[in-house]
Amino acid sequence: MHMSDVMYKAFANIESDTLALPAIIDLFSGCGGFGTGFDSAGFSIAAGIDFDAASSQTAGYNLHERYGERHGQHVADLTDISLSDIPLKKSTTGYIVIGGPPCQAYSRAGRGKLRSLGGHHLDDPRGSLYEDYVRLCLEIGVEGVVMENVPESLDYGGVNIPETICEMFEKEGYATGWTVLNAADYGVPQVRERMILMAMKKEICEEISFPPPTHRSILNLPTSWSARRKKFIDCTHFKLPREQPGELKPWVTVQEALSDLPVLFPLPTTKYMLLQPNITKPYKTSPANDFQRAMRQWYGEDSGVVSGNSFRNTIRDFPIFHRMKPGDDFRNVAEISEQMLEEDCIACGLVKPKHGAQRQMKRDKIVPPYDREKFHEKWKRLSPDKPAHTLPAHLGTDTYSHIHPWEPRGISVREAARLQSFPDDFLFQCSMSEAFKQIGNAVPPLLAKRISEHVKTFFL
């Protein structure tokens, strides 16, 4: 454990005691993105609970073991336990529960996958996990709750899940409210819209409010939520975030997020090398902006090196990535690969129809065999002058949805972590696929930090 980690934790604990902040119980904690934000704001993490062992191992190291703490993270099924079954760090100021039930039953991607398997999202038992979430919170009378989920949870078979949860807590004496926040509005280099729900005991807070944005789109780009907001704005418990006085900063772009990270694969002919998670490389440059400084100094001093530099060996596609322009999707990929095929056939003297079999063999090696009518958004090259589009858990399967903006490859684990605002010293000591999946499922720590700093104001 670095001395800077010890000093940071000591300062956080002093601040927590001074403000008499409740300790945090992180339900459905995943790899610890939500907890990292609350930890950074001075809250003590009493325990994290998740069903997935690999995610729990990541959270356990970064939120507990790095500070010399043990047994802070627990692998458990929340449908089968009581919080009394979990050893919690004692807190004289009570607890706040953070986290969100798995979103697969609500999300478009999750619904599509269930349909492809012959099922229906309303039959997914994960859709009712919020009931166990509320049960566990009320069981110990928590001081407050901060829940996160996808905007699709606003209409689950005609049921507005956030409204339902607010009503459940309100009956038990909590002030409640929900909204939809875009991570890009809070300094995260990614357009990621998520429902955020808060419930606080009324003796702590009479009325729920949400943190004001710190950033804005200078292009006034429409988002999925901005197009749907009118449908929900009259809901009883819906609240708009407070407005920030003064000029807001522009959204953080992909260029601003990634430009200082190591060069890993400059040309499609570069020899591929799989770097293990703990192998570090020096930064390409000094930090060029506030976001890079925040990622490099989150835990204290900038170490000068960074881990998590692995990316996928998609050998067929490196030359295609090289020719793609920023913002290109699979429609452009189809044109590029067909042109590459024709160039190769001409160079080898393979003409139609005489060399049909040989040309087909080359097609199999060069042209991606995916449906060109349905696959448009599955491949996308990042635009350096915009925030990234939403990182999904599907990164655990492939990274075609987030192709590096200037190198001919998919993004690396660290680059995905940067786009989610995970600190550079946050370690993913797991397989590359697991790391990508954990990052795609996470709450961006910088968004969580903004939320947690706002929650602190309820206790001032």
C-alpha cells in the first residue's frame, strides 16, 4: 500500500467523523465504481455485496485491501440473505445504501438478448430485485439510499420502477425523488444516461435534490433521455437537477481523456503483444488537462506509469480499423473491407468468375461476415472531439463498439476505464474480458463522486 493511499484514507476518515457521515453499504456493488466515488468524497465503505465473484474481488482490493482492510467485500445472493448475515463495519452514524439492481431486465440490450433466447424481459427474475433491495434497506432502517439504473426502468411492462420504489420508501418516512443524469454533464468523457434515485430519512432531509451539472454540450447534442423527458416530467417523484450558477465547462472529449496514455499499437502491421493486467507502461505525455490530472492523482501522487494496457488481438480487422474514420460504423466497414478484398484480388491476379473459389477464400479472411442491415452500431470508431458513446458490458465479449480513435485497434482496458472515469491506480486484477465487462457494468466513479458530494450537503 502506497503512503499516499494511507494519508488519503486517514484524511477521508477524519472528514467523515467531523461531518458524522453514515457509512456506506454497496449493494450490487459490481467492481466498485459507485463505492469509489463515495470513498473519494470521505464516506467510509462498511461493506460491498455482489453475486459475481470476479467483480467482488476487484472491488475488494480497490476499496478495502489497498487500505490494509480485510473482508469488506462479500459474494452473496441478495434474494437469499438478510443484512444481519453480512459482517458490517460498525457505524455510530448509521448507513447509506448505494448501488443498483442488475439492469439486464430493463435495458434494451438485455431485452434483445432475452428475446433471442426465446424469453421475455418481464419473465426475468432480475426485474423484481429492487424489492429485495428495498427490503434490505428497511430491515436495518438505513439513513438513506442512492440507487442507480438504466432509464428503461421507467417503463417496465407499464410500471415506473423508480416511482414504485419512491412510494415504498415514502410510506416508511423517507423523503424521495428520482431523476436522470448524464455522466457527461458531470465531467465523465462519456454520454451515459442513468436513472438516479435518492431516499433520505425526513429528519435528515425534508426534500430530495440532485447535484447541478458542471459540464455541458457545446453542440447541444440531443440524447436519448432529452427526447423522452416530456413523457416523465409530470411524475410525482421526478426532480430536475439543480442549476449551476455561472458558465459550465464543455463536455470532456475522448481526445482529452486518452491523449496522455501509452501508445500500444501504432500501425496495423505492429506486432501484437498481450500485456498482463499488472504490467505497467509509462505515460506518453504529462497530463494535459484537469481530467487527466484527476485520473492520475486520484489517490495521491502521480506514479508516472499505468497498468491495464491489454487489448484484443482482432488480427483480421486491424487493417480495416486503420482505414476507418472517426465516427465510422459497420456500413463504412462493409465498403472498406470490400475495397480491400478487391485490391488484394487484383494484386494476386484473381479475376471473376475464373477464380471464384480463390476469391471466396480471400473474402473469408478479409471481410467481416456480419449482417449489414442489422449490425450498424456494433462497430463504431470513437470521435476524438466528442465524449464516447455509452460503454456496455458487451465489451466483455468484443470491443468493436469502441474502436480507438487514432490507433488501429479496439480500446484497451485502461482506456475503457478512463472513459468510465476510473482512476489510473484502480486495478483490474482479472482476465481482460472480465475487466471489460466490469467496466461496462459500472457506475462512473466521477459521477458517483459528484453525487456523493451532494449527499454530504444533507448532513451539514
